[in-house]
Amino acid sequence: MTSFKLRFHHLATLAGLASLAPLALHGEVNFEKQIFPFMQKKCVDCHAAPHEVNGKKKEPKAELRLDAAFAILKGSKNGKIITPKASDKSRLYEVITLPEDDDDAMPPKGKADALTAAEKTLIKQWIDEGANFGTWEGNPVGKPADPNARPVVDVKREHIDFYKALEQGVKPASEDAIKKAKAAGAQVSTISVTSPLLRVDFLTGVSACTDEKVAALLPLAENIAQIDLGRTAITDGALATVAKFPRLARLDLRQTKITDKGIQSLTKLTKLQSLNLYGTEVGDSGLATLASIKGLKTVYAWQSKATDAGASKLKAALPKVEVTIK
Ligand code: HEC
């Protein structure tokens, strides 16, 4: 790659972006409708959130994700790719207008359909109008939490105290039990250097992770505090196993086939604090079931079947809970 990539770095601050009031002019480019569809076809394969392809983890090229507004604003490993109102100072526009044989030209020659002249013009116009995403947010995975949502210090302190209490009387997991879990495809690590509590995920083989594989974690039941089953092939059956992890505090079920029925098993998880239901079939009745988990703090149910009414009901039952459904 060439070395002039950093040159626009300092120009596009978020403050600069915020000051660009969206003048809803007629003829303004609509990112979601006019740009994202072709970017999704021609760019996002290589520039998406980490995901699995044929059992292999795929990271976004140049650490650049083009599948979410926050990520496009964040830029690549080299910094910002957009300077609002200045396409000529925007790396994004630069790489799509380089000669197709240039090493930096996007999409790389032969790897995806080239952008048409009209598509390039749309990107140029969109940047020059202020790089406005409208209401489009895209894939929320990895989006940093709002730093103003809660005092950070309290959260940390609370967090440390919570896990200290949780590990009381817990023995480190046996080598044998960890071996069995790994044989089932799980990645197992302790939540901190000295803790006997474990974090488990199946990120190196999400599609191979089934209800049976989750059942292989039972010998670790006393130790598991966090488990990521997102995008795996599990069904409600796996949640009967998960319900036997008495110290489970974080549970990620995003984009799985679980339903309201499976959620019923979770009421046994009295330590559960955070639950991710993004992109599942879970609806309001599932949310209602959660009202009995008093320590619950966050429920992420974006693109599930849950509605505003269901979220409000849960908040009424558990005033401290944060429910995200949009
Ligand atoms: C086949 C995979 C692939 C596709 C498709 C692809 N890219 Fe890339 N992109 C890359 C790679 C690889 C790099 C990094 C090159 C390097 O660092 O040597 C990159 C880098 C970039 C960068 C530069 C980041 C920087 O800071 O220099 C931008 C911007 C970019 N791509 C935008 C796009 C856009 C827009 C599209 C669609 C029109 C696209 N890419 C399609 C693989 C791809």
C-alpha cells in the first residue's frame, strides 16, 4: 500500500460531522437506498464485521467495515476514510476512482464487480453533501456503547465486585472438563488471570455448534460465567443446558433459532446480567419471561420479534434494565 493514506486523518473529526445539520434537500443522496445496496454487493464481502466462512474466521480487510454507519465513520486501520463535504480529501472516494490496475483500487480488480460511473458519482455527491446516513445504522455488532449512558467508574466497580462475589467458593475447572469442551469445538478461557470463572465461545466453528456440543460443556457448569453462542446452529434445546450454569452472567444468543419457548429455561439463571437476542425469533412473551431475573441489566433485542410494548413492560418490571429493540 502507498504511504499517503494518513494525510486526511486529522480533518474529519466527529465534531465536524455533528455540525453538519442535515438539510433535507430534494435530491440529496439517500445512503441507505442509493449507496448501501451496491456497496453490499461489491464491498461488504471483504469489509464486514468479523464472521465465519467455511469454518474460518474472516476479519474486515484493512480493519475497515462498510456494513455500519458507526464503522464507516470510524474508518480503517489507517484512520478516517471520509471527510464530509470534501470528496477530494476522502480516502473512500480516492480508492474507488484510482485506475483499476492500481494496487489500492477498490474493489480490487477481478475480485468484485467494478463500480459504475453512476455509483462513483453517487458516493462523491453523498460525501460532498456531508456524508449523512439518515436513520441508517447498519449492523450494530461492535458498536461502542454510549459513553454518557452511565458513569463509567461505577460500572467498573460494580463489575469487579459482582465477579468477585460470583467466584466465591468456586474451584478451578478440571483439565479434563476443559479438554472435553475443546473437543466439542469450544474456546475456553478464564475471565481474568486469577479467576476460576470461564468465558466460552464457539467462534472458530459457529455453524458446527449444535445443542449436543453445548451439552458437552456441562462438566464446566459451575465455572461458566460468560458464553457466546451467537450465530451458532443451536435451538431451544441448548438453553436447557445453559440453564444449568448457575453463575452465568452474560449470554449471547444473537442470530440463532431460539424462541420464546427456550427463553423460559433462562429464568433459573439468577446471576444473568446481560442477554443478547439480536436477530432471533424472541418476542414480547419471551421478554415477559425475563421479568423474574432480578439482576438483569441489559437485554439486546434489536431485529427480534419484540415490540416497544414488550420492552416497556419489561422495564416496568425491572426498572434498572436497558432494553434495546431498535
Ligand atoms: C476482495 C476483497 C475486497 C473487496 C471486494 C473490496 N475491498 Fe476494499 N480493501 C481490500 C483490501 C485487501 C484492502 C487493504 C489493502 C491493503 O491494506 O494493502 C482494502 C482497503 C480498502 C480501503 C482503504 C483503507 C485505507 O485506509 O487505506 C478502502 C477505503 C476500501 N478498501 C473500500 C472499499 C470499497 C468502497 C469497496 C467496494 C467498492 C471495497 N473496498 C471492496 C479488499 C477488498
